[in-house]
Amino acid sequence: MVIERFAVVLVPLDPGVGSEIRKTGPCAVVSPEVMHKHLRTVIVVPMTSGRTGWPTRVPCQFAGIEGELALDQIRSVDRHRLVKTLGRLDDATADRLVDALTALFS
């Protein structure tokens, strides 16, 4: 599987601990392609169908479903967890995601 930044992939996130998301669901890839060429891990942001409006969440719409990208649940997963590619974030959502990540880590 070719893994591209801003692709939406299906990922089983179980097992999880405490408040971590523990289900199989869509996640947006945020790690750069150069990382995927050298490492077996991929950094993903889970997508939710809920709308909390929290500052660590980025509103998004994918496959006709409104939800959020949960930056508070960002994680690195082994590439073998990636079940399949579901699509790609639109450019506007990808830009909002990068802006939110920059704000979160600066």
C-alpha cells in the first residue's frame, strides 16, 4: 500500500488504554511520505463523527459525514494496521489540519 500524506485510511485502534479511541475507523495520515519510505510507522489523526468544537479538533467532512479530526488522539501506528485507503482529505481541510497542528505544537 502506498501511504500518502492526507490520505484517509481505515485503522483498527484497539487495543487502547483509558480515554484513547479503541475502535476501527477512518484516520487522516499526517506524517510525510519520506517517513513512510524509511520507517514502518505512520502518524495518524482519528476522525470522529461527533462535533465537540474543542480547540484540539478540526471540523471536517468526509464521505458525506460531518465530524472532526481529533488532534488530541494523534498516534503513531505500524503500517500493518492500515486496512485500506478510503480517500483523501480535501485541500481546505488539509490546510486547516496543518494550521491546527502548527498551533498545537508551537
